[in-house]
Amino acid sequence: MISSLYQNAAALSGLVIWYGLFVLLERRERCQWLRPLLPLLAGYVSFRALGWYLGAIHPAIVPRLEHLAGGRRLLLFINDVGLREEGIKLFFALPCLGWLLSRPAPPSALTTAALVGLGFATAENRWFFGGHAEPTLLVGRVFSTTALHVAATGLCGGVLSQVWQHRPRVWARFWATFLTVVVAHGLYDWPPGSAWLSQMVVIALVAWFFILHHRTQPTCANLRLALVWFALSATVQYALALGITWVHWRSLESVWICARECLLFLPAVLFTVLFFATRSSKQNLS
């Protein structure tokens, strides 16, 4: 019972943080808290489709990882993990992006595609925490893996929507973006890569995503509220990880170990907070 509760709470915590952030970053409209449910559901279904692929097709076409080493193993992670996950997320984002084009004042394609990535990450987190109970992973999955899925799908979907808006010259930019995201995802999951390398990949993608989001939506009425939401949510997430560690092991040493591991993901959190704080101050000055 406790394991099931932890599994669902761990998956939903990341969903709540990023879902709330993207809703606040969009323009105000009726049902603004309900509209993102469509891309979120598409992302959730994409993870289920990936599970079917991994069980039915993947074992027959991919060599066993233990027989590969060095550069060949990295190429496999880029080609298999990065291409596989980014491709299937983008495929399930297509109906959502097509729906945007039929609306007179569509929401941001970047945000819509990012919500597809969030749905995928939520389903993946629920599966992941079914077999792992370490509280330190609670912070890492939310501000590292989930952030990677959100930013990567958002970037590809945002550029693809420009192609659909009868701008064929953007095709080159789309393929460049998609290939960059695929390589970045492969590097993130590559076992020999260091934890700091993974975080540099996440920060780079998150920075790219929010800079592009700022260019497409230079003004935002809820920017300060979005900043407060993310900062408080991140604080609660860190406190939750430390609290679960104390309840589970009842030792200051385990809490200190958890704190040290959680610090690894602090740069990505601080970057996001500082980005919104800087953008908010500039918007107030103008």
C-alpha cells in the first residue's frame, strides 16, 4: 500500500509542477486549466505505445547492449533511445498541433508539444517508481528527466508547427532541432556519461526552450505568479525528498546523503527560477 502511494505521489508531483507552470505561462482564456488535458493524454498514450513496441518489436531488431562498448554504444543510445522516444512523442503530438491550426487564436505550439512530453514523462515516472523507492530520485525525475522530455518535445513541436503554417523554409530548422534533441537525449541516457554531463544537457535544452518561448510570447500576464509557483513547488519537492528519507531510514546520515545527491539537480532549478525572475523584472521595467 505504501509503495503504491509513493509510486503515484512521485509521478503526480512532477505533473503538478510543470502542468501548473505551463498553464500560467499561457494567455488567459476559458477552461485554461482543462485545455492542456488533450496533449497530456496524448503523451500518456505515447508511453503506452512505446511499451508495446519495446515488448513486441524492439528485442528482435536491437543488439544486446553488453556486446557494445565506447562509441558504438553511444551511437546505439542516440539511435535507439533518443530517436525512439523523441520520435514517438512527436508522432503523438501531431494531432494536438493540427488541432491548434484550426483555432483562430491558438495557444502556444511550444507549450502544447511540451505538455505531450509531460504526459509521456508522467507515465514513465509512474512506471519507474514502481521499482525504485529512493527519495533522491524524486527530485531527479522531476527536474532532470521530466524537464528533458518537456523541453525536447516542446522544441520539436514548436518548429514543426511553423512548417505547417506554410513556411517550407523552416524544414531545415526542424530537422536540425530534431537531430540535436535526439543526440542530446542519447547523451543524457548514455551510462558512461557523468551525472554533470546529463545535467548540462538538461540545462541547455531547458534554456533553449524558454528562450524560444520568450521570443514567441514576449509578454505574459502571469509571469510573476509562474515564478512563485515554480520556486515554491521546487522547495516543496526538495523538502519532500528529505522528509521521506528521514521517515524511511531515521538517520541524519541518510538525510545528508540525500541532500548531497539532490544538490546535483539544483543548477537546473536555479536556472529556471533566475530566467523567470530576470524576464519578470524586464517586463515590469518596460
